[in-house]
Amino acid sequence: MKSRAAAVPKPRAATAALLATILATAVLPLTAPPARASPPTWRWPLDGHPRILRRFSPPPEPWLAGHRGIDLAAPTATPVLAAGGGTVRFAGLVAGKGVVTIDHEGGLRTTYLPVAASVKRGQSVTPGTELGVIEPSGGHCPESCLHWGLLREARYLNPLILLGRAPIRLLPFWPPLLPTATTPRHAAWSEPSPPTTDPAG
């Protein structure tokens, strides 16, 4: 005949088993393998880590002189690469210089000059797609260079923000101007207004 003590389950053993089950299910999600980081979506428009000859220096007012991009040292005929994925908006000559412009998501637009383009308008590109090769800069830089620009709609931004390398500072805010009798004719925009296919538009 079985003893009465053996027939009654021990409360401590049952509680310990239940606690072990709860802990196991709670810890499982914490020990799952970490998710892999997505690959970067932006890169330098030249191979390697190019030397910056001139940095982004926007003017305090949109109609004043300034530097609305960065200049990267590179010899003539160096391949120019798409900094990010998008669609070629323009590839051709502007004021005698070869220019390539790419539309990206989020209203961003990158520009590259002077470039002898090997891509065409409407062509899709991915980060690193060759856009063409550097042409002689014609005195824009003290040595052969690529001028790399970034815009969001009509506002120029520092292209280095795409790479997480831009210094943190406040950028000038230029409210839209309405021409008046006292407003100079050139005050409504910082550069000549190009056609819709123009890279600076």
C-alpha cells in the first residue's frame, strides 16, 4: 500500500517546474540571433576616400556668392560613380560643362560635374554605377576635381550628410522672395533658372 505522502504531489517541485517553464519561454526571445544591419545606401562618388579640396559653404542669402557643394580631388578621366540609387534626371552640357543629375527618394537630388556622361536621362542607377568620367575642370579648382552637389527640391545641402560626415551646424534658411519694386531682379534665386531638365533646377 502506497504511503499517503507519496500520493500527494509536493508543492515545491510543481512550483519549481512551472517557474522553469516560464523562465525558458521568457529568455528565448532574448537569445535570438541579432538581425543583420542593412548595407549602406550612400557612398562617395569616387573610388576610395577622396581628398576634399573645397567644402560646402552656402551663402547667407540665396543670391550671394557661395559654394553650394564640395570639390573632390581626382585626375581627369577618373570614373564618377553614383552616390546612391535613383534615376538619371539630366546628363549633358550646361554652360559648356558636362553635368549628371540623379533623382533619389525623399526629394533628394545629387549633381556631378564636370563629367563626360556615359548614362542617359531616365536610366536607373544603383550606388556605385559609373556615370561617366571627369573632364578638365577649367579653373574651378586649383587641380582637377569633381564638384558634388546635393539638393532637396530647391535647397542646397551639404553632400557629406549622406555619408554621416557633415559638421553639425545650422544652415541658412532662405524664405521665398516675391519680387517687389525694391527687390533686385536677381534676388529671387541664387542661380540662373534652368529648364526642367537642368541639374540645378
